[in-house]
Amino acid sequence: MSRPSNGDLIAGVSVALVAIPQSLAYAELAGLPAQYGLYATALPSLLAALFVSSRYLQTGPVALTALLTLGALSSVAEPGGRDYIQSAALLALLVGLMRLLLGVVRAGRVAYVLSEPVVTGFTAGAAVVIIASQLPKIFDVDVEGRVFVAAVRALEKPGEWSWTAMAFAAATVALMIGGRYVHRLFPGVLVAVIAGVLVSGFGGYEGSVVGDIDGGFIPLSLNFPWSEASSLLLPAAVIALVGFAEPAAIARTFAAADRLPWNANREMVSQGVANLASAVSGAFPVGGSFSRSTLNRMAGATSPWSGAVTGAFVLVVLPLAPLLEDLPTSVLGVIVIVVVLHLVDVREMVRLPFGSFPQALVGAGTTISTIAFAPRVERGVLVGICLAVAVHLYREMQVLAPGQLEEDRLVVRPKGVMWFATVPQLERVVREELAGHPDIATVIVDLTGVGRLDYSGAVALRRILERLTAGGVVVSVVGIPPSASAAVRAELDYYEST
């Protein structure tokens, strides 16, 4: 990389000032003490910048990955405990290794393996879960139970709500949203955090606050609970794929807008390195942040150095982290909610039913499953993938084969994908026509409308043609797709009519 420009320095520091409070919030969302969010920001941002393909992508803690971490570890150990923290670091290590391997073997295209309905549905469901998880913080109510149970219990106890905590939350929302009307780079999050710390500290606020934060540097360690590795492989794979969808979308969007090249394999490597750095830092899985990447671009970043500046800045100010101990947790809760709301693609959700009803069912099923399985939201992704595959198979099984009679000839023009499971539908149409019109002497199979004809389909079709020929019918095939392989053509060579 070339030397950092003034724009990179300004953008990097600007992002760091926003990343610090966001990191604290996402660490708590992931079930870890707030300071681990800073650990997941410093070295990962710094090292990822050496490998990124996008000049704007900012790496660190993000809401979806934090929620997936909570879901993966909620059944392993008690959130916030020592065993939980170590398991989170191991999870980050596994995610990092998977992404690094995928990038090295040039398999970055897996970024596209999740269909849009699955991603849209999961994001919407995850947003609902995240918002529900933050409600007890907003009201500063001490409740127990899983995500939605705790949220409902918090709503059922208005007499225990802390109006001061809610005032902090309301002020934060006003600064984050209203500040954009002042200037697009207005640091609403930073102002809210500073104001929250000062008012809480000097005003004698008695509600829930962040609490003790270790002001030391990152406690680097390779002490992982390897016995948990096998149980974390599946969640790690889900995070590696789902968590990469967001940074991939960010990078592709900015690359298209600025007419810049982008390499999915390099980005996969950068995200793998970032997660390895997070693991060694004792933190949790990380990803690319849409809000911070957008800020990075608007603040004038010109190269990946801006991400390195962000990480270096957070690393330098770590000793000052205890200054945030008086920050009300309601501020952190509302920061998460405001950011998450921007991840929900409402326009795409509305468009889906009009574009494709089956795909809309995939999106809706993913959303419902994500909410139903909370906090094990990774299961919602798996359900979504299964639904997407089921819809695809259903479509693959459908072949239209209308028959047209021309005197003593029957012309059949199948449309769809021809493979061994769909070819029998064509035979059924032909048999029914032959039964209804005994005078048919010739059958012509026109494959012009077939999208794909694979070898298994060609073999099945040849056998059908052989049976028809044995019954005294003259058969021929026309319009074999140009994309058909030599083996496919060889199977139908005897019947092909030019």
C-alpha cells in the first residue's frame, strides 16, 4: 500500500471514535464483557487492512455476528463467564481459519451461496431478536429468561422502568438520528457516549452502567478450549458464510459506485486474518461493518490505510477505556437498535412476494425460524437454506411439455430443465396423446425451449424414444440446446433430425 493520505487519517480516526462505543455495545450483545469489544476492534481492524480488497471496508464487531456468537455459545457456557469468553475466542479462531482457507483456495464465490431471500429473511429476523434482547437495557429492568421471555417480562413491569435510563436512550436516538440533519458526519454516537458518561458520573446516576473495564493492553493468548471445537464447527461455518455476506455486499456496492475492482478471495482472506487476530486477542468473531464503512467512505478515505488507522487508534486509547465505566447500558442498548434497523431491507421484503411467491416463502420462513430459534439464530439460516434448496428442487422438477397435433404427427415442445427426474413427465404427455389419437405415426420432440439438458436426462430421453420406436412410432429430436455436451448429443444422435 502507498502512504496514508490526510483523508485516510481523518477517516480512520472518525471511524474509531464511532467504533469504540459500538464495540462495547456489540460485545454485550455477544454475551461478553464490554471491553472485549475493544479487543475485537484494535488488532482485527489493523491487520485486516493489510489484506483487504476494498479501500473502504471497516472490520470489527458487528451486530449480526455478535448475535450469531451469542446463539452459538448460549448452550456451551454462561454468558460473561471465563469459559464463555474462551469459547468465544475459539469460535473466532475457527471462523478465521475457515475464511482464510476459502480465500487461499480461491473459493470466495461462496459469498454468493446464500440466496437473497435467505439473507433478507435472516437479517429481518435477527433484527427482531436483537431489538428484543436490548429492551431490558432500555428500561433498565432486571429480568431473567431467554430473549423474548426477558423482553416480555420487561414490558410487563412498567412500574420498575427507570425513566432516567429511558431518557438516556431517547437522547441517544435524538443525537444519532437528528445529528445527520446537522451534518452527514456529525458524530452522534460519540456525543451521546460522552454526554452519557459525564451526566451519569457527575449526576449520581444509580442505574445500570458498563462497570469495570480493564485499562490494560490486549491480553494476547493461545489458550483455547479445544475440547469444544467439534461442537462449534457448524456454528463457525454459519458465521463464516453468513457473516461474510455483509462485508461482501458492502464492498461490492462501493466498488460499483466508484468503479473500482473488487476481489472476493482477497476479502475472504482479510476477514479470515481479522478473525484470527480477534481470537488471539481473546475476543469474538468479527466482520465488516456497513455503518462504519459508509462513514469511512464519506469521511474521505482513499486507501485501506484508513482501516489500519482505526485499529491503531483504538489500540492506543485502550488504557483510557476505564473512562467509559459510568456509561449507562441503556445508551449501548439503543446504539445497537438504531444501527440494526438500518440493516433491514424493507424494500426488498415488500418486493419479494410480487417478484416470486415461492422465494417470498423462503424469506418469510427464514425470518420466522430465526425468531423462533432465538438465541440459536444460526438454525434460522439453516432452515432458510433448506427452504431455498426445496424451492429450487421443486422448480427443477417442473417441466411443461405441451403437445401439438399436426395431422398424423405429434410435436412436443418441453420447457424447463431436462434431467432424469423430469423426463418422465414428457413421456406421460406423449403416452396420453398416443392413447387419445391412435392415428399418430410420428412424434417430434422439439428441445428448443429446454434451458438445460444434462447427460442423465439425455439417457432417460433416449430410453423413452427407444420404447416409442419399439411400439411402431417414428420419433425424432430437434433443437438440442447448443450448450449440450458431446456426450448428450451422442445419446440422441440416432434420433436427431436436422
